[in-house]
Amino acid sequence: MDLLNPERQLVHQGRVYRKPEFQELDWVDLQAVLFDNFLIVTRAKKREEDEERSAPAAPKHILVKRPIPIEMMELSGFNEPSISRSIGLSNFNLRGLSNFNLRGGSERESRDLFPFTLHHIGGKMKSLTLYAPSRPARDVWRRKFEEAQGLRAAVQEVNKVFETHTVSDDVFALPSITAIDPEKPPPGIDTGAFHGRVTCAVPFSTPDGRHLIAVGCADGVWIGLRHDPRSLRKVLHLKVVTQCAVLESFGIFVVLADKVLISYSLEALVPSAGSTNAPRPPQKLSGNRDVVFFSVGQLKDRTLLVYMKKKANESVFRALEPVINAPQAESGRGGGGLFSRLGRETKNTDWFRIYKTFFIPSEAYSTQFLRSKLCIVCARGFEIMSLESLQPGTIPDFSQCPRDDPLVQNLVNRVDRAKPLGMFKHSETEFLLCYDAFACYVDRLGEPVRLDHLIEWEGTPHSVAFRAPYVLAFDHRFVEVRDCSTGQLVQLIRASDLRFVSSGASPASDTESSPIILTQRRRASGRMPFDYQHVFELVSNMPTQLVRADTTMTAKTFGSGGSRASTATGWF
């Protein structure tokens, strides 16, 4: 909560009440404290009998609910009618009932309470209805909440670490979220703007200096100038495009469409001015409709494309290496044309050669490239795989932790229940493991550290990204930007139907440091019965050279490492 910050402000505090719940016989007397960044609700701690005999001490309070960040809070119910405090009392509270029956109306009026309701937009807590002792007191709370939210918004606007840059806002239409059939355009509407969901995006540059962006959706791939949304044009007519990537140094564009992995010549898609070389035809890199996902990156100085196929309870991986100055492929004898070579899986010829094939006995979600090893994010956790020895190991590693430590037990239980999302280095000695419920820290050997300092997400992120010194967690309703070291929430970006579409799209050496591109749903202007997908990029306000320097440092540190004589040796 950053309470020791000298700029922290106490906006308001006061007594409020909560209705009786479950076995409670009376209304609960609470204390609400509103800071400029958090709201906390407490109740007085009951004193034990021996404490009551001792000298009086300052009252102690305990939290009723998890502290609510101001930016995560929505308010309602300030115009609701009052309620008598007697409502909700147990029938066994005879003294209260007798007093209620005997006292006059004027005293009953003084017992009326005035409700208002707090909502957490991340769904981390149920809506909380509190009751002010009077109408003027409720009005004060309303003004103070609005004041705190205004202060918080102003501070975050001045200090925001990411800006949004639009890639496209009126090209990719979707049926309204309330449509009877969310997959089909409304009757009577031109279907030319409906291309299905945007699923992937990757920026890249051409040899003649153009800065472009490719956007994949359900019916193909579009390419246009990176900062000119009107320039987007459809270049590939493919069905069910789910991923795309660019290897600039090799002039290769890779697409996963309908579970088939295909490589294209960038020159064929976006010809460079003055180029005289005939572009190579596309090549199929995988079998028939069996690829779940792929990623591109670098291990040491080797550029690789790794794709995953699901077989029973195993995840089978194949690592391909692009071949430098590969001879131009010739068209097949059975007929020429752009897709003449799409009938077979790649061998050690043409654009790629097979580097390694391996598997893990778990469901894999994604892969991340470290400096010399591959991180496989899977149901078992984070598998660190050396492609030289093909020896994996799982982190976090609890083998050296005291299992009777309550903090260790808590983390073990939470790790077992959570879904892994990604791992990042944030300091010389620590790495951040991100799950869909929280994030924790491990050292260079993968052992948990700082067990009392977990990062608790305000939402339930479906994916994460890293921009030193910040980690970004993407919920369907907002982006949380947090300081990696402290876990402090430094920026919140609200959205609707938010999705992260640029994960694993380009090796770090080929493009800018892993761009963050997202989509969200926005209503079309006027009375149009459909929505548009707003495709946008998050751009850091930090100096570019600092971000890139940290990225380079991260890559180097991941390859150095431990000396423990176990499967975890040399993870980082």
C-alpha cells in the first residue's frame, strides 16, 4: 500500500456498518479508511479476557476485506433508500426486538442506515455494501470517493509508463457481443468488414526501410505501414490464422493457419523497391493440421523456430533452424504456382533444417527463449530444457526448502492450483514466475525466495509480458502494470474483451524488443449493430536505450549459472 510514501494522503475515514451475516446476531461496526491509493475496511479486534484485566491500550483493528486499489473500484447505490438497523437481526435477539417494539418512531428514525456499494472490477471480492449512519455521512463518502478517484487518475496520467498507439480501429469488425450468433455478421450488413477475430500481430522492417505491421485474423493476413491504419491490405487468404512471425534477417514470414505451419518469402508479400530476385514459393513446415503453437527466438547465436504438436498426454516439439543463403526452391513437377510445395513436411533442405526433436510428458502452453536454454511453460510449471543435452528440469524447485515452513506450504499449494503464464528476469539474482493468480520470485537455481512477498493480481490474467522494470498482466478487462521488485500497481489500462496478440512473434535480434500489441472490443459509431476490434500497441515512456540495455543484460544473465549437481544445474 506504500503507506510510508511521504506523498500518501488520507482522504477520509469514518464509521460504517455491515449487515449481519451467517451466525452473526447484530450489525457489524466497521471503520473505513480512504487513502489516495487504497480503501481499507477494518473492524476492532476483540480483546481476550486477560487483556481486559490489563491496562487499557490502543484498540487494534483487523482487515475485513483485502485492500481495494482506488483504480479498481466502482461505486453504486448512493441513491438507495435507507434501511432500519433492526432488519437482519436474529429472532433470538430478544432484547433488541423488545426495544424495537417499545421505542417510539423518533428513535427508530435515528437507527436508519444509508447504504452504498463497492465493486471490485477484477472480481477478486464480492460486492461489499456498507451503511453510513446518516444521509449526510453517505453524501460525504460519495464526494470523498470521487475526490480520491480523481486524484488517483491525475497522478497516474502524469506518471503513466505506457502509452497506447493505434494500429487499427475500423478495419476488423465483429458482431455485437449481444448478437444471437456472435460468429456471423448481422443480417443486411455488408460482410466485407468482417474478418473474424484478430489473433496475432507482428511489426517488422523491409530492406528498403519501410516499417510495416502484419495482422492475422480468422480469414487471412493483412499488412500495412506501422503507423498508418488506413494502409492495411490483405495479402494472404488463409483460414483460421492463429499465429504469425517474422525472421527479418532471413526474409521469412511464418504463419500458423488451421494448425498448419507455412513459411513465405517476405519479398513475395511486400516486394522491395528495386528488387530483381524472384521470390521463393511458400513451404509447408509441419504435418497435416497438427501444430498447436510455435515461437521464434535465439539460443546463444542460433535463430530457431520451435513448434509443438500434441500427442496423447505428451507435447512433442520440433526445433527448426533457418538455412542461410538457401537455394531458391523450384516448383514441383505436378504443376507450378505459389502453393506447389505445400504437400509435405520440411526436411533438411530449402529454408529450414531440423535441429532437434524432443518431448515433455505434460500439456505445454507456450515457449520462451532464454540465452542458452528453452523455457517451456506447461501444466507442470516451468520446464527448463537444454537443447544440447535434452535434459529438462522443473521450477520452482522446492527440494531444498523446509517443507514444514507455512510459507513454503502455502506456495506449494498455490503453485499446484495455478496456471503458469511466463517467467522473467528482473534483477541480477532473481526471476519472476507469473501464474494466473499471482507471481513469485526464485533465485538463479530456481529455488523460491521472498516467500512473504508474492505479487497478487487484481484480476485473472490470461497472459503476461515484461518491460524492465515492469511486468504487465493482461486480464480480459484491463492491463495491470506493476513494478517487478515491489509488486506495486503503477498503471491500470481499462479495456473490453482484451487479448494479447504479439507473443513470441519475432527474435530479439531481428526486431525491436518484443512489441506489446493487443486488441479490444469497441462499439462502432452511430447505431451500427456491430463492434470493431481496436488493435493497439503499448509503447513505453522510458528511454528506448534503457529498455534495450536491460533486454540485452537479461539475455546474458539467463545463460550463466548455478553449479548444483542436479538437473537444475546451469538453468540460468
